[in-house]
Amino acid sequence: MKKLVFVLTSHEDLGDTGEKTGFWIEEFASPYYILKDQGFEITLASPKGGQPPIDPKSYEPDFQTASTKRFDEDKEAQHQLANTLKLEGVRQEDYDAVFYPGGHGPLWDLAEDKYSIALIESFYNNAKPVAAVCHAPGVLKHVKNTEGEALVKGKRVTGFTNGEEEGVQLTNVVPFLVEDMLKEKGGIYSKKEDWQAYAVEDGLLFTGQNPASSELVAEYLLKKLS
């Protein structure tokens, strides 16, 4: 049985706005069920361990999908989510791939987390896939390749667009813009129109543009691991 680890944010404060953030529930639920239904064993981890914060906005009716509704009825998955492992104890050797759901939270903690950075480098250097969707490609900010250069340099990538960030009026709240960061690090960034499903595969690296892209990323990853 193939084993995957999902890494979720532990960060819940939306900058200085007084509002809450976290991970986007749909970006977790859709890939989780796509991969679990194919027999993959999934482990969940976060920097602090325990229950990671779910972005309250991701519970709004407009953002519900078959996968989020399934999660709402899935006591086993809820229990698993409430008891994530501490990220510092997660070892690449125990898994076949790593997946990062988005939401704004990862821009604050996972992008800067030394354990996350080392884990991604370890997966990549051992020829194992790394996948991230929406804001989660932001976790690649400080990840380097074996030559000491940015991992995304010269690689085809996507992630939450500047236009999408403007659309949710958080351009001046987030610590950095995913699109700008990926370009600055030398990534070959591409995108579709705002809010359209779009994912990019480049070797072992899988990235998705926005929440609508989470299933695509999971399907690409599934194909790679099958």
C-alpha cells in the first residue's frame, strides 16, 4: 500500500485583521478522498500537531462540494484531522509522497518552517513527488535543490494568482504573494483565468492554481504514483 503524508498549517490569525484563517477544507477533503478511495494510506501532520485550524470562510455554502459534505459525515477522518502528527517527527522514509493543501495559513508558518523545508527537500532528493495547491505552493519559498538554488528555479509551476488575491482583498494582508514569489525564485509560472481549474506537473513537482484545482493536482499525483 502506498503511503502519503498531508501537511497542514497550524496558523490561524489572518495577519492583523482580527479575522481567522487556516487551511481551506475543500483543498484537503477532495485530494484526501481521491487518494484514499484508491487505497492510499494517508497520514496527517502539522507544525503544532493536533487539530489544525480550518479557515472559517471555507465552510460557507458557496464553497461546499461533495467531498466537504462527505468529510462532514466522516467521523474517522474528523478524528484523524483532530490528531495530526507533529511535523518535526515526520520522516520522508516512511512515505511515498507529500501533499500540501492550501488556505492562507501556510504563507505564515509552513513557508518559513525548517521542518517543512527539510521534509520537502528530502522527498524531492529521494525522487518522491511533492504536491501543493492554491496558496500551498508558497511552502516552496525557501526550499532548495541539491545545488543550493531555489527548487522551483527553471520548473513549471502555478499557484494562487495576484488577481485572485486581489479578488479576496488580501493583497496587503498576506506576508507575500504566491505568484510573485514563484516568479522571483525563477519558477516558470503559468496560470489560467482567475478561479479556473489549472494544475501543472513538472517531474516530481505538482502545483495547482486555486481551490478549483485541488482535484486536478490529486489526479496528477495519483497517476504518478500508480
